[in-house]
Amino acid sequence: MAGILCLGAYGFVDSGFGKWISAPFVTSSQQKPPQDGSNRKKHQPRPFDPLRLGKAMAELSAMLYLGAYVVRKRNK
């Protein structure tokens, strides 16, 4: 379980999720968003990547483990 937790933490750090979740709270004076959205990049779908799937599964298992740990400690 400790290994799964470590892999989940590594996947969380490596995935860029922290940067994405903190984006609404970070301001940048260098970039101004376009007013009409004309400079927006189109969504490019990614091909299937087993490494991404493994990272997502590690992240999910770490969150589930942490949730079970918190519930167990709270019920004692």
C-alpha cells in the first residue's frame, strides 16, 4: 500500500494536476486573454497512452487509500 501511495503521489506531481487546479488563483500580468477568443487553440485529442492510464490509476488509488485512512481514523 505504501508503494501504491508513493506512485500515486508521484503521478499527482508529474501529471500537472496541481498546476491546473491552482490556475484560477494565479494571475499573470504578462499574458492578457484575447477579448474575442480568436487566438484560442483548438482541442487536440491525444492518442491512447498506457503510461497516462497507469498514472491516473495510481492517482485514483492514492486518493481512495487516503480517504479510507481518514475515515478509519475519524471513526476510532
